Amino acid sequence: MSKPLIWETDGRDWPHRDASRFVQAGPLTWHVQEMGTGPTLVLLHGTGAATHSWRHLMPLLARDHRVIAMDLPGHGFTRGRPPGGLTLPGMAAAVGVLLEKLEVRPERLIGHSAGAAIALRMVRDGFDVPEVVGLNAALSPFPGFFAPLFQGLARALVLNPLVPRLFAASARTSGDTGRLLVRSTGSHIDAEGVRCYAMLLGNALHCRGALEMMAGWDLAGLQRDLPRIAVPVRLIHGAKDAAVPTSSVEQAVTLMPQAALSVLAGLGHLAHEERADLVAAAMTAAASVDA
């Protein structure tokens, strides 16, 4: 049986370890990081990532805010399974339960990639938040017949218990995590980030969580609901994103009544890990326009 990541050993060099704690909310034990004081911002990472994804952006935002991040269900050091599974509604509901347990009313939900979809689903399901920020947001399904093919493949893979183990074993032995990230995201990140991704992708349970999340993702349903998102939505996108084309985000902007897009030249899907300063500046610029 695959073993979970162990905080005392696997997490001994985790970015911002001193900001970490574990919170029981519903059937899950969440790995949560928190820093700063002021209006609250909540950070939601993307598929296959964890709180390490915010290692550069979180301290910048914490200068003026209370910032909360967590490992999503099936990812990193969070343990347990939400009642709705690792589907978009299930993940959104689980995050809502955690924030209720923390007695948090965020000023902003900030989601990267699939985390942006979770944030918008939370709003669609009635979560009260004044604004959503999407970083390289994955909001559109694969075009045409590729959508059911992709989801069907992910379901087949997650049903085979050997696949996550084989994927994790390959990640542990290949030493190719950095090159894989460049090919799949268009981003060049620092050695600490590559190390964290290598550890995560080398764990079969984490890989299974990422595969199961993709298998249960209904972005077509979310896209139909985008016109009903009434809160302001600020999308910030790396122009060199190899995972989510800028055109798909431009399309999503046209569907939401209060959406705006900023494109950052020279950055990929992990723009907030490449140049957190530029992403933070883009968020500040968008906020000042509103003011």
C-alpha cells in the first residue's frame, strides 16, 4: 500500500514550515499555512501542487494582509477525503467547510490554475466573497472530443492502482522534474520549487489525488455557469503558459459580467513561482483601478 507523506520527515524542509499547522475540519485533516495580519486572502493551489507553490507570493501578500493557504484534498500533507470526492463541487464544498472552521471571511479568493476554478465554483455555490483572482486560471475544458477522452483516460488511470505508483517511481528515479515542469508549464522555477515538486510527484498517494482530481473535473459545467458569477474576477496570465492558452482565458473573460485580464509577458503557467513580484504588482494594479 502506498504511504502518505510524513510531515516530520518529508516536511522537515518545507517552505515556510514555521507558518504551518494542521486543522481538523469535517473528515479531513488539513495542512494549513498562515502569515500576516489585516484583511484575509485565501490561496488555492492547482492540480498536483501544494502550499509550496505560494512560497514567494505569500510573504509579499502578507505585508498588508492575513494570508491563508492549504494543501487541497488528495494533495501534499492534507489527509482525508471530502464527502463529494475530488470533484469540483466536492473540493469547493470542502474548502468552504475549512474556512468556516477557521472562522474566516476572506476579502479575496486567489486561485492558481484549477484553484481558480474551485474559487469560482465556491462563489457559484453561494460562498460570500467580494472578489476572485485567478492566476493562469484553468477554466475551459479541452476542445471538442478531447474533453471526454482526457477525462476518460484520467478515470482509467486512477482506477488502476499501479499507475500512480509507476508514475511516482518514475518521478523519483528520473531526476527530470525540472525539465518536465518546463515542458508542461513553460515556466523556469527555482531549485527549491523543483525539489518540492519532485518530492510530491514521487509520492503515489499525491499522484493518485492529482489524477482523481482531473478525472472528476467538470469544467464544461463551470463554463456554463460563468455568466452567473456576479463578483469582480481578476485574471492574471503568463503569456508563455504551455498548459492553459491565453485564448481560453480571454474567452472566459467575455463570459463573466465583471471580469478583467492582465497578461504578463515572458512568464509561463507557474508565473507566480517565477516572478511573484510581478504577479503581486499586477494584483495591486487591478485593485487600484477598482478603487
